[in-house]
Amino acid sequence: MRAGPLSSNAVIDELNDKFVNTWILRQDVVRFAGDAAKGKDPRLPLPKVAPLPEPVDARLRAFAAEVYANYTYPVDSLLLDADGKFIAHFPASDLFTYQSPDQSYSQFLQKASKRK
Amino acid sequence: MNLGSTTARVDGVVSLALLLAVANATHAQAQDKRVALDLSGGGSLTVTAEWSPIADSTYRIHEQKDNASIFMLEPAKAIQTYSDRDFGALLPKEPLALGDVWRLDQTALLNFMRQFHAGATTDLHHGTGAGGGYACLRAISSNYAEIVLRVNAEFVLAPGKAYYTPAQFSGRVLIDRERRHVVEFALELPDRNTNVDINVLPYADIVYVPRMRLRGGAAPAGVDWTEKIDLEEAQIRLAAKFYRFAAIHWVPFKDALEKARKEKKPVHVVVLFGTLDDESC
């Protein structure tokens, strides 16, 4: 992912222009989501993490829960709208199925503009 | 000694693009103050290697019967003495300005990495071309110069089969400019969970190794730097050399939704097994 689409100048420009960008470890999404992360996939053990030192506000917890509910292990890019609702995702494993991963990633990003 | 590191932060990373813009402006001012770093003092430094076993992992492939012996690792040389010439090979020949970043000579770099294991390489097996090392002149005084390093290297445990890929190594070289001699050297794996990627093809795991480092010498007390850049700025300059995605404006996860609401933009979230801005995943 880091050496593929996220290193494409066209993708970088699009991300900077049209999106708020963030990245996070799976274990930390789980920490933010709290109990909402449990039960997602019993075959996938939850990472062993210490709880966050401060309480997580409800909106952030819901956002993290929405991310985790739609995340595909192990690496995934997700689009959510400005209200924190899921739009689409692009698992990194799918990159290998495309002849032009950069172009495919741009098409993935366009799904956000179609959701207005 | 706090080397700092690009650690996996719960709340993500700062905006590298913004900090790079500030850094470039500062750098432009420093261009007329170049210093020549001379390591012709003829001295040497003894460096100790430490390498702890894997302490935690997700899939425990290193503990499987056929793999256990591969991952019983210890330094090839627990103690090694390097000459100033060995360190000098890491420096460019031309004078440097504060904040300058240069690519480390691969042969010179591997001379140090092989203290861990003879299979050290900067030609990473996953073929992304992200191997190698860079250095940044971070601080200068009339008597000392400090260089910070960032290295991506891995260790071939069994060619074509088993690889040990640390997230990164961050390090420092402290030079006594009067004596033209290295007084301190350190290169170490950041201590955080998920800091090494191991492969026994076709299987992979991300693991935690508490300690993997080279260390030698000691910094004198109370060095009064006449010019310096912040350690974080130097680390960002180094990261940008490895990863073009450093140009993306990243915000911490906990702030992303609020920013999206204010700017009426969607959120693009990358969720990973290991840190985005190093080689652990």
C-alpha cells in the first residue's frame, strides 16, 4: 500500500484536495471502539491492548466502531462520510488483482464524491 | 539517550507536509553555513550489539517446530570495534549545512548491520525498494556535530525462505569536531509492539522484539548546540526520503471526524496491522 497507490502523485494530490486523511493500527481502532469491536469475527482474535488512559467520547467511539465493523484484515483503506458513516473500502489484498492499482485506487476514492 | 522514533501512536501522525514546508524554509537559511565533518582523527569506537528474542507475536510462527531454530537469534558479534574511517564512510565528502539529508553508502552501512547478522541486506525481499539508510545533520557546535540516522534493512535468515525485517532502525552519531573522532554511536529498533515483520514463506507474522541495538561510546555532559533542528523535524526529513506518502496531509485518528465535519469532506482511513511509516507491515 505504502509503495503503491499512496506513493502515486495523482492519488496523493486527490487525497490532499478532497479528503481528511488518517491512518491507525488495528489494535488502536479496537481500543477506541471498545465493546463495539467484540464479536466482529470470532476467528480473528482481538489484539491484546491496554485500555486508553482517558475515556473516549461517544462520537469517536461510534466512528471507530464503524471503521472496525467494515475493516478487512490485515490492511484496508476505508472511506467514511463527514458524519462517520461507511461508504466503501479497498482491502490491500485487492491491489494484487488490478493491473493498474493506482487507477483502481483513484476509482475507489471517487466513490466518496458520488455519496453527497 | 532519547533517540526518539517514528512510533505507532494511538492518534496517528502529524502533518508531515506542513512540517516539511517549515523545515525547507529553515534549511534555506542555513545553506550559507556549511561545515566539513572530518573523521581523520585515527581513533576507534567499541560498539556492543544487543538482540533480544521475540517476546510476542500474533501467529507464533517462530515457535513452530520447523522454524524455532531459525529464530533463535543473537548478534554475530557481541562486541566490534570500528575505526573513524568506518564511520567516515557514512559521511558525504562535501561540507554540510544544518538539516542536510544524504543517503548512506550501502557498503558502509552494511559494515555495521552485519554486526547483528551476516545476512544483513538493504535489498528488502518484498521488492518495494524501501531499503537503505539516510542521515541528517541535526545539530552543530564549535566542538561537536550530531547526525541522526534512519535505516531500513533486513536479515536473510534462509535465502528464499526466511526473513527478519525490523520496522526501522533509528540512530545517532556524535562527532567530536576538534579531535575528528566519533564519541558516540547508536542504532536501534524502536521499542514498541509490532516492530518486526518475520516471514517463513509463504507465511508472515508481525512480532515484538524488545531490544535490537548497536551502541558505543557516550555523549559528554552539557553540549551547548549553537545551531540545531528539532529531533522530530530531522526524523520527518528522514522519513520523507523513504516514503512518498509522507506528502499526504495525515491527521490523528481522534481528530479526523471533527475535521471532516468542519471541512465537509469525507474521511480516508487506512487501518493497518503494523505502522504505515516503517517496514513493520
